[in-house]
Amino acid sequence: MSATDPDRPGRAGRPDRPVRPALAFARSRGVPAAAATALVLAVATAVFTRSRVELPDFRHLVDFSVPVAAVAPVAYAVVLGTTLHTPQADLEHLSARPMHLFRRLHVLALTLLAVGLAALPLLTGTPPEVFTASARNAIGHLGLAVLSARFFGSGLSWLLPLGTFGPTLLLGVAEDNTPEWWAWSIQGPHEPGAAVIAGLLWAAGVVVAGRGEGGGRPSAG
């Protein structure tokens, strides 16, 4: 009797049920653990929702800060980006199923999760406009994580989110105490240019997610 025999008794004398492909896909990438970790970060953000991150005076003597809820999505993207790697990449290459569809649905699910986490601080008094900026940053940085995994290897999915946000914090404020045009992640919630950049980054991530390996070997995405 094979392990895949539908009549094979399982727990409590019941036949084993076949594993759903979507569930197996998520488990192979550690999605439950990453989601739990991101949830803890979101809860901590909700607790400190009234706090602000002071940007250092690296170039000019400015006094600029952003809500912690607008910064937290970078952490969400880094944590959720770890699910772009799977140790079963070689098996997936042999799969008869269209894995590119699973990968794109995976990115969509991560996006919905990241936006949901960004909404959590609303329960503790975060203004809606801060949520708008937080959701925008979650979408844009998740797109960067997918692009990073695709071009630099899934083990480096954190590279572009952190590699772009660091210089933004250090160099993103102009002399007039306003964000530079390219510092989209610290711009106000109603800046259309920032929303366009975040949307384009996410769309690019969705496109490349279905091409090639996107989530396998740490050294070659």
C-alpha cells in the first residue's frame, strides 16, 4: 500500500487526505512562521503607534520625522520576503503544474497580508492618512523584495528593501525640510508620485515573480 493510497488509514482511522497544492506551496516557503513574525512586528507597531522616527541630520540641519507605522512596512517586506525561498526548488522545476501562477498568487497573498498588517495600527489610533502611507510603503517594499530575490537570489530578498531605505533615511530630506523627489517612502500619504513609484515596483515584482526560479536557490534567484 503506497503512502499516497487514498484508502490508507490516517489518524483516527480516517483515510489520508491529499495535500492541497496551495497549502503545500505555502508550507514549503515557511509562510506561517513568517506571517506570525510579521504579525508580532505589527502588534509592536500598534503599541507604539504615536511614536515617530527622527531622521538624522546627515546633510542639512533639518528637523524631519516620520510615523513609526510608516517605517514598519520595510520590516514586513523583509520578513515576508524570506518566503520567496524554498529548499524544494529542484522538485518544483519538475512539477507538471504551472508554478509561475503559484508564484504570482504568492506575491499577491503576501501583498494582502502586508497591507492588512499595515492596517493594524488603525485599531490603536493611527490616523487614516498614516495608514495610506504605510500601505503604500508595504506594497513598494514588497515589490523590491521580490525584485531582489529574482535578480540577486532568494537569500538576498532583503537587499533592495533595506538597501534603498537606508539611504532614504540618511539622504532623503532636502535643505527645505521636505523629502527629496526620489525618497518616495518618506513622502506624505497624498503624494501621487510616491504612490506611482510604489505601484510600479510592485507591478515589476509581480511580473518577474513568474519568470525563472524566483524563489529557490539562495545564490541565484
